[in-house]
Amino acid sequence: MADHTREFCIERRGVLCPEFSKDPFPAGMDWQSPTKCLWDAPANFTSMRPIKHIWEPVAMTLSPHDRINLEQFFRRTLLIEDLTGGHVVEELRYVSELFGKYTTYPLGPKCLHDMYRKLDELRKEMDESLLLVIKYVCSKNIRNILIYP
């Protein structure tokens, strides 16, 4: 059943990603495939949708049991991944492409700084082989990845 549900959501872009404003009603809505979502990505992530952050306003209105069920649906049924160093590198590549189109990054330099801090946190948990892959990708795409001092 879980496989069928996940496949349906992938094919039909079945993950609702509402944009909540200060009131409890969505300001806008977007539908995404679970493959375009991450569970614990920072709120300012733009290349993939940060599901935990997006659904936080709804989760806060639920009972603890229902909050657990909602998280399990996203993480176990739809198999939405946690953020990895590779995701952060891809986000930086995406942001670099935005710089090619705009003169400034719409979310500002603090957002970029936060991404590099997150990458540093994740780096500490990576095994050596993954670090080598990330270093290789960065070395081959140095002009395509935004370097923040």
C-alpha cells in the first residue's frame, strides 16, 4: 500500500506545499513530487521543498499522536529524505544559477552563510568517501558553485 501511495504522489505531484502567512489559511499552494522534497531542509531552501518547515503550522494544531502520524506519512510512506551535504551542494549550484539571472540573491547573504554553516555541520557526520565525492564535484564545477567567503 505504501509503495502504491508513494508512486501515485510521484506521478501526480501529490505533496501539497502550502505557503502559510500569519493567519491559518494558505497564502498560496504548490504541488510537488516527494522526490522534490526534503524533510528537514532549512526554510529558505529553494531547489527542493522543506516539508517539515512548510507543515509546521499545521502540525502545531494536531495532537502529539497525529503529529507523529503526519511525520511518518511523509518520511516512511512517501520516503521524503533528510537533508544531506549533497543536497546543500546542489542548492548552492542552484543558487549560483540564480546569480547568473539576477544581480543579487533574492534571499540575501545571511541565507547563503546559513547554508555553508549547515554544510559544515553535515560535513562532520560524513564518511571520507562522500567528502571526496563532494570535493571532486566542487573542483570540477568551481565556476558553477557559489563560493561564499
